[in-house]
Amino acid sequence: MLNDEDIKYIEKTLPFCSKLDKGEKKFLLNHIFPVRYEKGSPIHSGSMDCIGVLLIRKGDIRVYMLSDEGKEVTLYRLSDGDICILSASCILDNITFDVYIDAESECDLLVIESKYYQQLCNKNIYAENYTQKLVIDRFSDVMWAMEQILFMSFDKRLAIFLSDEAARTGSDVIELTHEQIAKYVGSAREVVSRMLKYFQGEGIVELSRGGVKIADKKKLKALIM
């Protein structure tokens, strides 16, 4: 059951809401439901799932691909105020790969059920155009992740991740294990550990149990340039 705060959030987050007539808006609100996920919970599991469009009120989620061997490749991460469209991949034409989505922290989400969101897009050109733009934006994120994996040296990829994570959290201390970092950058823990030890030897980072501290931002930036 949606409350007044939920409705205000939906109207603020979905720009096409102002272009819906009364019937379309009622239809949309009747097919949105709030849900909470605990940290570490799976939200979407490949082709076996198509829960709908996710509006992230609070929390962090990770969207990734999973190989047959169990290797994870992070495509992008989303947080407060973001919208996840690939969780409704069953309504998107020509999506031929499976994505997985996990809650990285406790998450409060609003979910628009897939089939009803598709019906709304079929009726309203503004909703359809917004969805297409959202898909393009997310695929830009996917292509950036693939570009890093395919064409960048690992030291540069790791430096970009550390810099982005520091900017995202607003802290020079990155409270992630080597295993977690490996998942984010699409590599093995051993490779991450070796490169972080090299960074430490160069005075770029300081390593501690369960965390990495950026010690020299200029040297880290130099790796990215």
C-alpha cells in the first residue's frame, strides 16, 4: 500500500508522471508496491526473474553478469534516487543476456510490475520515450564496464574503481575486502591483492584488514590519465 510520501517520491522520480492523464496515473499507482531487501539479498536472478522497474528510495544495489564458471562482472551500481530498468528486462526488446541484481545494503524500493509498466509505455509516448532514454543510459554504463575489462590495463581499472568509490562515498577509506573489489572490477581476488600490494609499495594506498585507504590522490590520478 502506497502512502503519500511514496506517491510524492514517484511523481518526483518519474518525469513522465506530469504527462499522464488521471486514468493512466491511477493505473500506474495501482501497480507499484514497496518492498525492503536486507543487505546481501538477491533482488533479480537472471532469466528466471523479471520483477519490474525498481525505484530506489534508499540503499545500494549492484547489477552484474554471471558466467557459467561463477565469475561475476559488475555492470554498474545504483543508489538513492536511481531507477533500475534491467530488472524488467523481459519487457525490453532484444535483451539477450541475463543480469543479476543484489542488495549491497538494506534497500527500500518501489517496484513497478513489469507487464503493467509495459502496458503504460504502450499507451503513453512520454513513458515510452523516458524508458528508451533510461535503457540507453544504462547500456552506456554497461559499455563502459566492458571497455574497461577488454581494453584497459588492470592497474588503470583498479585505480578508476578506487577513485570512483572514494568519490561515491565521500571518503578516502574504502571499506571493502579484496574479494569484494574483485567482484566489482571483474577479476580474481589474488590479482586484486597483488596490485593493491604494488600500489601500497608505491605509496598510493595503505592496506588494512577489510579496507583500503587512498594515501596519495595525485599518484592514483596519474594511473588513470
